[in-house]
Amino acid sequence: MQQYGLENIRNLVLLSHCGAGKTSTSEAILLTAGAIKRLGKVDDGTTTSDYDPDEVKRQISLNLTMLPCEWKGAKINLIDTPGYSDFVGEVKAAIRVSEGAVIVICAASGVEVGSEQVWAYSEEANLPRLVLVNKMDRENADFYRTVKELQSKLSPRCIPVQLPIGAQSDFQGIIDLLTMKSYTGSPVKEAEIPSSLQAQADSFGEKLVEAVAEIDDRLLEKYLSGEELSLEELSNGLREGVVTGKIVPVLVGSATRNIGVTSLLDAAYSYLPSPKEREVIITIDSAKEAIEPSREAPLAALVFKTSADPYVGKLTYFRVYTGAIDSNSQVWNVTRGEVERIGQLFILRGKNQEPVSQLGAGDMGAVAKLSLTNTGDTLCSRDKPIKIAPVIFPEPAFNEAVHPKTKADLDKLGGALSRLTEEDPTLQVRRDADTNETILSGLGETHLEVAAEKMQRKFGVSVELATPKVPYKETITAPAKAEYKHKKQTGGHGQYGHVFLNLEPLPRGSGYEFVKAIVGGAIPRNYIPAVEKGINEAMREGTQAGYPVVDIKTTLYDGSFHPVDSSEICFKIAGAQALKKGLSQGQPILLEPIMNIKVRVPEDFTGDIIGDLNTKRAKVLGMNPEPGSNVIEAQAPLAEILRYAIDLKSITQGRGSYTIDFSHYEEVPANITQKIIAERQAEKA
């Protein structure tokens, strides 16, 4: 593929709710642009975009895919993204490196939850966009109902620039409201507007002209004086409206029948901005500044995705913002502060790699086997170190415990998890010291299921995912005294250790305190550390349900010893047994972790969420209204919200989000304590 200047590149991200037809649209675009020879199908697993075995199996996109093609002398870097909310990290990465977006809406389903979410992400990134009302050939497809939903749920800025000819099985083509011509079939044939649709076309055409005229004072003056705007004036005005975000053109088509795809490509080329028109925000010596992108400037490239392939190795996706990057060269990784050796550069189209010698400003590509570069790093020139703000990924909130199936899997687990989190920044791994479990955190249940399947397929590690254990603790509520004498006579040297302990409860979160109060040498000083060691070991498994003991003060105040039979091990045993005795006498209780939880939900679901939190033993602390939504702040026991991501998605139809963090430990209610103790006893049995 030839080199393109900044003004002849379009970096576009395809966004939609899951199942609206993004992948089919990308396939139709590649076919229309001549990048592929035949139209693949999602159902058959033959699309260029969804080539990953997990994507073929599930028939949904799980990863962003780069799909470059050429159109009218320009290079269009198309990025297909997942529509399922668990994989929003891929969406955020693709939006970060794009100048424009095409939001695909299903004509039968209308504006769905995912449509609202990707619209919000585009607004956040200030991304100019087009809307494609797809699947016009489907049963129940209704363009006019969908347009009303777009204008009411997303923005009144959504203005149709095309109308459909027919609908459902009768869908034949489109009417272009700018040129007032109709286009039918595939390949496209130009025709006159059907007389039955002329009045409708005139009405919508007038609304479009009015919207474009309002963009420019000169055009508005001409329009109000009754003069007709030329096609060039309308096109230029529409482009300005799209680039500034004042107009979002609504197009129509059917990707699977390849109707309307040519005009979608024309619109993307004509109305969406090139990299030349968007300033680059960089950081030099901690100071931020905006610069004009230029091929002649020093290199600045952002790594937006890393893929771990067992055969190719690590594949790094990057976008060049300024300057150019060459194959078989060296660059400076400013994020890591080290030199990185660059091998052969590629342009990726799905799984196909096309070697290139250079990639210039505005373009994007990939390189294999970088040793130290990760997602979010900036590659630049060592002489002129420039940093580009990385992709901001959402924090994971859903946790599962990872259990390897065999000893061989256990040995390989650490390496597989490390490579998995390197590939997907929305996954995090940690070891829970209290429960001795490896915890994998992600954005939802499907996200973690796919991660487990990927571990098996890519790295040969079989794991089972389970709900994590709750790290309960034990403590006492009343002071207690305990004495234990460890005495054994076995024919030779005997065993003797004798201790007196005083146990006192401490305030929550105080931890543990050991005090030596031995007077008169009742226990020799060299045996006291052994007593403390025994107490520490016994505290790791309390008396009630075998959970660690916290928030107590233990005072060793008396005891006795035998000059021959006493030893460190005897006093260690005596200390441990005395503590257990004291704990059982100190009115022991179970403590559970209480979490701070912030739930952001649309106003309509506020009552349902508060009601659901109340069933989870949560205390609602307050509510902060935000535009169109409420943020509910509460505290809830961890045991009740381990799978809250699933409940929240169900109640809010996927519109809610939440964050949690640890607050404190609190006493478990008596009825639940009994249940926990019974479960622990059953486990041990």
C-alpha cells in the first residue's frame, strides 16, 4: 500500500450496540473499496474482522480489528470494535486513535443501550460522527421511527441526509437529500426519485438545507432571503457542521445486501476530518501543549493495543501522530525511558499482515516482538522526547477466583496471567493473602469467561473460575483470662510449658498487640518469643470458623517452667492452646468486610437500585444527582455484592455502572454467622 499524506487519511472507528451489524458493515466497506473479493458472513465465521476463534464461536466481536482500505485516492483506516459492554476497553482504545466515528444503529431494534453508551464515549472524545441506520431489509425495520429515537434519545443534531426506498423485504435503495437523486441495487444504479416518495424527500430535504444554513451566517442570510443554496455550498456547510459536531448526518442502508455502502464511504471521505485537522496534545517536560501534526516533525507514536500471539509473539499496534517511523530502526520509549528496537512494520487487515518500510504521521500499523513496550507507551525520538496521553481504560469491578485444573496448569498460570493482563489493560490480577486465592478482575462475567478460554487456547493453561471467598475475620467482644499447661512424660525428657494469658478486645482496625508482663522470671526470657510465635500461629485460624483473629490485645502475665523438661516447642504449644481457650471464653464474633459502593444509574432506575441494595444488607448513605442520572453512595457487605455486576446489568438493562473499594470490618449478624460456621464445618468434613 502506498504512502499517504495527512490530508488523505481518515481514521474511523465503527461503533454500535452488540448485534447492530458493525462487522457486516465493515465487511461490505472492504468489498466496496476492493480490499476483499467476496463478502464474508458473521454466521459462517468468514468475516475479515472476526477471525479470532473465540469471536467465530460466539459470533460477536471481542477485539478491535484494523481494516484499512483505499477510497477516492485516500486511505481509510477503519477500526471495527466490540459492541458488548464487557469489552469497552477495546472501544476506548479505538476511539482514542480515531478522528471520526460511524455509529451503526439497527433499523428494527432502534436506539439500544450500547448505542447510548458509544454516543456518550464519542461526545466525551469530541469525535465527529455519522450514523448509519443499518438492516433496513430486516423484518420490523422502520427508518422514521429510528430517526425519532435518535433525535429524542441521543441528540436533535441527528439529521437525515438520506431516505430509504422501501423497507424490510421491499428495501431497494436510498434517496440522497443533497443531490435529490435515488440510488438502487448493488452495484449501484442512479435513478429518479419514486413519485410516491417525492413529497417526503422534499420535506426532509428542506430540513437538511435549514440545518446546514444555520451553520454559517452567510448561508443563513442567503437561505432566509429565499435564494437556493448550491450543492457545493451545501456540501461544504455540511462538512463544517460535522467537523464542529453541530450536525450528525443520518445515512441508511443494508450491509448484508451491500446497499448504501458506497454513499457511506463517500460521506466518510467527504465529511469526516483528516488527521491534519485535529491538533495533537503532547507533554514536553511536564507541560502540555497542542501542536499541528506534521510528517516533518519529530516522531510521536502512541501504542494503543498489545496482542500476545503464541506463534508470532507480541504484536504492538500504534498510531503515528507526528513524524514517521521506519522498519528496522531504533526509537525512544519515553514512558519507560529506554531504547526500543523496531523490526519489520506491518499494516494489518484482520489477521493479514502487509509489510511496509515506513508509516508516517496520521497513519497506524503494527510491529512484532517489541521487548519492553506496552499499551499506553509513547515512542518518539531520543533527541526530542514527547509524551502523548495514554488511553484511559475503565477500572475492573467484577472478580473471579482462578483455580488451575492440574499441577502443570499451576506451574504455567503466572506467566499466562501476566501475558493476558499485558494484552488487555482492563484485566487485573492479584493474590488475596487472606484467602490464598488468585483473583482475576474484569468488566463482567463474559469478559472473564473469554479470558479463561484465551488462556486455554493461547497458552495451554486450563482454569476454573469461581466466586471468590470472602475474607472474614474473628475477634472477641469481652475480656478473658486463659491458662494452659502443656505437660507430657514420655520416659526420657518430658515436655512442660505453662502460660497465663489475658485477652482484651481492641477497637476495629487496630490489628493485634502482644504484651510481655512476666515478673520474677516465672517464664525464662528465652521462651517468651516461642509463646508469641504459638499465639501468632493460632491467630491465623480462630476458634469459630477458622478465620484469622484481629483486634485483640494479648498479655502474657504469668506461667511456670521446668528446668529440664521445658523447651521452646512446649511454650509454643502452650501459647497457642491458651489463646484458643481464651478466644472461646471472650464471646467471639465473626467480622465481614464492608465495601463503599458508588452506583451510577439513569434516574428511572434509582428506586429499583435502592430497593435491591436494601435486600443486600446495604446502608444507603446518600445520592448525588447528575444530568440524566443519579449516583447512589452506599456501604454493603462484600459477601452480598460479589456478583453485583450481573444484578446491576439485569436491573438497569446495562445502563448502570459502579465502583467499589474497601471501607472497614463489621460484625456479621448472628443468623448469618451460624450459616457461615456450618458451611466451613461442611467444607472441612
